[in-house]
Amino acid sequence: MRSLKSACTALLLAAAPLVAQGVIVSPPVLVLDHRVRSGALELFNSGDRAIEVRVGILFGYPVTDANGEFQLVTPATVPDSMPAATAWLEAYPARATIPAGGRQTVRFLASPPANLPDGEYFTRVATSSKFAAARQDSVPADTARFQAQLSVEIRAITTLLYRKGAVRTGVAMSEGRAGRVGDSLVVRARIAPTGNAAFLGTLSYALEDSTGHVLRTTDLPIGIYVPIDPKIVLPVEGLNPGPYRVRISARAQRNDLLPETVLAIPESVLVFDTVLPPR
């Protein structure tokens, strides 16, 4: 099992700034319905040079490590227990060159098993992009070598969901705890999806006093596919030592996603007491 970390390295050979050759992928979550079994992503090249793109299907899901930090796990072999759509999806075209300011539509076709149970199945779309190679007879030799050295590959990971029949989700929260670290309160809780689909929505964290007055808040837009135990940090500088209450609530809302992408959920709230010791 591997963990995927977003990183790319470029060797800067001149004082001029390097413009990344990334592609904008829309929408960030693509939903395919079993009745249609197809959908499309739009790729946009906002740069001033042509880029080459490769589109692949990659299985992966976010987890949290022992410290509560997120990482994307991409197992070499998809576990049988995971509702993966990876094996029966194809992208057309899988390769393309997009001119500066241009767009490319990539269509996805699903060929699921005939006996596929109702539910939601997921995978990732990995869109890799790099500057298109310039014709060697159209630029000076030194410039061509310089551009080749600066052309690094950038990969964008987006989500593809396939839904069949009755699809439902929810959130179960437990094991809430919190501890002070310097001027911050580190909050942890085990959060697991329920139903037959992942939870796409927002987790809201609030620190309250004994009267229920909200003192600190933060929101975490999230997709939950397996149980996680994330670390959330709330600033507590200026608060007096003593008893407080932490409230975590899950909402079926994501400002970055189309409303029809987000499934409604039953109300889910976890409340637990904590004590803020002196620094």
C-alpha cells in the first residue's frame, strides 16, 4: 500500500519565474448514474503554452495517520471489500494536447458487472499535464533545451462516483477527545461513514463555554470513505482555564460541489466535555 503526496520539483536555471503548466479540471467530483453510465470532465489550459495531458483511472481514498494528518492511500491491489469502480471505467481520449487557452472534454464510459448491487462506487481520476514539446526547428537550440529542463509533470487528482439504485449515506462519530497544545486545542474524534455511499459534506467544530456560547469555530469540507480520526486545531489564546464543551456536527453541504452531488444525511452531532488547563 502506498501513500500519494502532492509534490513536483523543478530545477530553476534562470532568474525568470517558472509558470506551472497545470490544467484546471471541472467538476471536482464527477457523478455517473447507472441509467446513463457516462459522464464528462472539462479540462482547461489557462496558460500561454500548449500542454500535453494524460488521463488515467487511479483507485485511492483519504485516511488519517496516527497523528491525525490526511493522506491519500493508493493500494496496488484494490481490496475486495472496497466499492471500487476502477476496473470497469474508461476515459476517452486518454491523451490529448490542449492549446493555450483551450479546452478538452474527456468522457468516461462505465461497463459495470451485470449483477452490480445498489450503492455508490468510487475511484480517482489522475490528470497529468506537462508542456507540449516545441518543434525543434521553430525555437533556438538554447531555448529548446531550457524549456525541456523546465517542463515538469503536474498531476491533479479528482473524484469519480458511480451511483446505482437507492444510495444513502451518514456519519457516525465517537471517541471525542481534546487536549491543549500551547495556544491551541487539538480536537480528535473517530468519524465513520454509514450507509452504502461515502459522505461528502462539511464537519463543523465548535468550542463552547458552559452556557453554550460559541467561542471558536472551524469548518472542514471533507469526503469520508473509510473511518478516520482527523486532527483539528482550534485557537484558544485569550480563553480562561476551565471546563468547556466541544461540539462536532456533520452537514450535507459543500460550497465547492454541485448540490446534486451531495447526498442528504440524518442529523449527526457529537458533544463532549473538555478542560482547558493553564498554559
